Amino acid sequence: RRWRSINIRLIELVTLFQGICLGSGFSQKMENMFSKLSSALQHAVEAFQPNQPLMSDYVYHWKAITQYFVDCKDEKRPVESTNIPSHLKQMLAILIEEEAECGAETGPCMEYMLHHKILETLHTLARADCPPGMRQVVLQFFTNLLGKIQQPLLPHISVHRPVHRLMKVCGEVRAAPSENEEIQFLCMVCGKLKENPYLVNFFLEAPKTSQALLATSHSPDSSPSNTATVTASKNTITNPEFGLVNALLSLFQSPDGRISVKACEGLLLLTSLPESVAATILVDHTAFIRTVTDSLITLFKAMPTSMDPSDIECVEAKWGLDVNVDSEDSSPFEGKRSLISFLSWFDYIDQLINIAHENVGSALSAEIHLLFLKPVLQPLLVTTSEVDALSATVLLTRCLRHCCSVTLTKELVKFLLGTETAPEMQPSTTHRLRCLLIERCDHMSDELSTASLKLFEELLKKPCEHIMNSLVLRNLANRAYLDRSLSARSNRDVDGGESDSDESDLLSNTSLSDSDVEEQRIRAGGHHHHHHSSQSGSQLSADDKKSLEDVVNCFMGMLPDELRTSYHMGEVGYETYLSDAYRHFREISVQCLLYEWPTYVRPFEKCSDVQFFEGSFLNVLFDRLSRILDQPYAVNLQVTSVLSQIASYPHPHIHEYFLNPYISLKPGSRSLTTTLRKIVNDLVVRSQRIPVFKPGLLVMRERLTGIRDDDIEMQHECVLYGAIVMEEFCKELAAIAYVKETATSSSAS
């Protein structure tokens, strides 16, 4: 007591002298000096005083704070010139020390804080910001208290109620001096809720008429089971509030970028909580969904309507890492900052939807579709201005490529392709945007065509079953491309008693597909895996090997020897494509595991005999492929890339239609193989009209491989490049057919 008396007397003397000096006109610096001197005297006296029980020290510091307000006569005196911050730090240090001594049990100092509602009093002082700067000091104390005390505090009503009320103070004033402390406090609370999600129910505020809803949550004995009451009664809440979300949304609008990013991090944590009540209130009763969507729209409209496609593709943008400075940018271009901001925010939305509660992710994706994709982006995609349409297409492709969330991907697919699942009619006009984008794959502008093809290539890479159904599979479902008269005649032969020994004849019959032979085996009493049952590992039977060799040789021999040049470079076969084909097929197969795709082709009895139309997408691709000798090299690469992507999918109808060169098509129908054969016939005729065709082919291949670097313009470049692309495409198809057949046989074994 004597030491404390000396301490108090010394501080009173310093304070008195400070007041005299201020009354005499001393400067603010002098005031700060006396404040520091007072604090130093306090610490010095405390260092020399004998050790006291933690409880008495804790009570002493708290009473010292309350005594200040009793004695205070200058309400404008800043908190930094008082000892309040020092006392609060000592109170926190005592609580930490007490917890280290008591372990999991609540110590007397903590009991004192909870019983005397100290946090409630501090919240009142912070709200009034008295003395000036008190709000920042209290926010720091709350943040450190929640972060450094290990025992759970939020379940106590004496803690979560003042915490909840303090949240409403945050974000009240735009660009307030306490913004940094406010966001640290809010993020600390979000982190605590992430550790114990059920605690979020303490911060779902209902009107007074509905307070009974959360009554069970406001007890020290609260547990996760208490949330059942909230869930069961959520429909009784009228206009509930989520103060934590509202505070973070206010700070998200801060002009300080660091504060805004931290607010977004807090929202990420809140949206990922598994509590359905909190997710429903966040979606229906806060401005979160609309604020996020409006920000995306604002950033998009800030960009120029037309930009260089290469700039859009090459710019690096990742949310939270936007630290580039224009003065240090080595490759600036108009609109780069706005483009980075848009792509970064889109990346944030993608991350948020990917980890968010299902209700939040679905609502945000639907809102983006409704307010951004249709009214804002679609007009630029369908515009008659090629420059604007090109920029919008490339930007959409970039967004689609980096989109990882399944929910947002499905919404983008729905926007681009619609929801139709029935076979297409010719011409197809069911979905305007889908039809326009497909038509642009065959646009007179090669640049716009290439951009549209890249968009569909990115679509085909996405793990969404509806993409393949919409573009390809719904038109192959009835196998209407086959000539059924030949299949029916073969079926009668099998039903008439054809023996199993004649299976090799069936396989060698080029008028039948492998799938038709399989159907005949089934009708004759065989089994699905009849020709695999005696094999082990990835080995194929003799008949299967012969069939596979026939298919591979068909693609490899598609182009006559005199039109090939790869053997001059030491690349004879399709082996160079096997590694990529294996990797690609493995990735696609894993992606398609969740699809309800059949293992075998659909029997004719279950197929409708309708007029075959391959669909507008395949129709455009085959048309483009048929002009491979008249198109630029870049366009040819993109067309063949999309076709090989489709051919790699493990669906029996795709394998039959794309990779079986021996199927008999209906009159007027075409497949990938028939299109390739027409190209070869045209190439043979053209090669005879070009005097230096073979030397020109060699020159072009040497240019492509980097052996020759001259830029001398040659005649018939499109034909020469087309012949090289044609040769490599046939090798790639042979590799895909080999990989798919061996992988399927291995799986069946």
C-alpha cells in the first residue's frame, strides 16, 4: 500500500505540473513529454514494489482506469497522454500470466472481468471515443484478449455481447483513424468463428420480438447442440441482422487497399462457415451478394471495351497480390491497371464460391449471371464490332480458364450454352449466344475465329457433364450416323447360328464397327468382356490387337508416303504423341468418373431412327477441318486441337464416331474419318499441280522445327502448312486411339 501511495503521489505531482505548464502556454510536445514521464514513473515504481497477488494488481489497474474518469476534467485530452493504455496492457498481461498458472480453469482475475462486466464498460467508452483515441485502445485490447487468451471466451455472455456491440462501431465512419484497429478486431473474431463455427449464432441478431430465438445461445453452457434450436426456428426470424458482415462490408469500401483486402479475407472466413442459418441470413438479409456483384460490374466497366488479345492473355492477376506499381511496369498498356483489378476481383469471387457454404456460392453465382453476364458482358459478345467482340471473347476465355469453383463454372456454362439437352435440329436457334459463338468459329476474321475456338477448347476442359452433352453427345445418342441396314443384316446372321469361331471374321469386316461386333456377341450369348476374360494386366487378345493395329494403321496410312515429311526429321510414327495422349486421357478419365456415361454403345433397339445431324458445333469444326489446305496455320492448329480434345473423351459413342474408321455411315452423313479422306484426296490433286511441292514441304517443316529461320515468302504456303498439320493430326489421332483402346482393355481385365 505504501508503494502504491508513493506511486499515486508522484503521478499526481507530474499531472499537476503538466497542467500548470499547459496553462502557461506550453506546446503539445511538452504535454507528450510529461505523459511519457508519468508512465515511466509508474512502471519504475511497479518494478521496485514487492510482488502482489495477481488479483489485487488486476483490481488496482482497473480502478485506476475508472478513477481517471472520476477525476477527469478535460474531456478533450487524448488517451495517449493518459495512463489508460498502460493499465489495459497490464490487465492483459495479468490475464495471460494467470492462464499460464491455472491452465484450463478460469482464474479469479478472469472471473472478476466477467462478473463486473469490464468489457461492457470498455465498449461504452469506445463507442463514445472518450477520451479521444479510446476507441483504438479498446479495439486493440479486445483483439489481444481474444487472440492471446487460449480458453474459449466468446461463449460467455459477458464477452460475446460486448464484442457484438463493438462490431457495430466498426465501419461507422469512412476512412476513420481507427480503421486499422477495427479490421484487426473483426478479422480476429472471424478467425475465432472459423475455429468454432457454432459461435456464429451469438452474432445473428434478431428484432426484440424474436429475441427468444437466440436465448439458448446466450448462456455460458452453450454448445454446438444449441444451434439445433436456432436452425429449427430460423423461419420465425423477421429481418435478422448479421452485424459482423455489415461491418466488414463497410470496411471493404475503405480507400485504403490494405484495409479492403483484410475485409475480404474476413468475408472469406464467414462465407465458409458450415452453419446454414448464418448462410441464409448472409444471403437474404445483408448486402453481401449485391456488393460483391456490383464491384465486379464497376471494375469491368472501368476497362476499355477493346484491348489487345495478347495483353489480356499475358497480364498476371491474382487477388491479394496486386502490388505492381505503374512506374516499375516494364510492359504498360492502356487499361492495364483496370484489367488487373477486374481479373483479381474475379479470382477472389472464384475462391470465395469455391470454399463458401453451398447456399452462398449458389446465390452469388446466380446473381453474377443475372446482373453481370447477361446485361453487361453479353452485349459485348454479340456486338457487330469485331474489335469489341474479340476483346470480350478473349477476356471470357481468360476468366473461364482460371475459374476453379464448380458452381461458378456451371453458371458460366449455362450462360454460354443454355440448358437444352434434346438433339439439335438443323438449323439450331434455341440459344442465341451459343449459336453466335459457334458460328464465329467459322468467321471471316481468322483472329475472331481462333479466339472463339479457344473459348470452346477451355469449355471442353471444364469438369461439367453438360458441356459435352450440349456440344456433342446429345446428337450422337441415337447413333443415327450408322447405316442400320448393314447392321440388321449382320444381326440376322448372328441370330441364325454363327459360332464364336467366326468372331475374327466379324472383326475383320470393315463394314461393321467394333461396337456392332460387341452387340452381336451379346445377342449370340456372349459376355461384355468375353475377349478379355483370359487376359491379365493390360494385354490384348489376338483379335483385339489386330483390330487396334488396323485402326492405328488406318490413321497412319491416311496420308500417302510421298506427302509425308516427318521421317526426314527422324519422327516416323505416332510415338511422339503417346506420352501426351496418356496424360491427357488419364486427366479426362478422372474428370469423367462422376458422369453417368455408359461403358458400351447404346443398342439399336433403344435408339430412334432419325435423320442424323452432327450438331452445329461439330458441323462447324468439320467445315473448318475440310478447309485445312486454305487456312492459316494458327487456325488449323486450333481446329485440330479442339477435335483431338473431343476424341479423347472416354464415351463409347465418341470413340465410335471419331476413332473407328470402319463404320458404315448413312448416305449424306460424315464423320471425322470421311472428312480426313476428302482432304487427302484434295491434297493429292493439289500436290501434282505444284512443281516443287515436296521440297517446299521440307522447307516449311524445317521452319516449324526451328532448323531454318529465314522469312522468305513461298507460294502455296497454306497448302504446305496444311499438309504438315494434316500429317501430325493423323499421328495424334492414332496415338489417342491406341491409348484409349489399351486403357479400356486394361480396365476391363
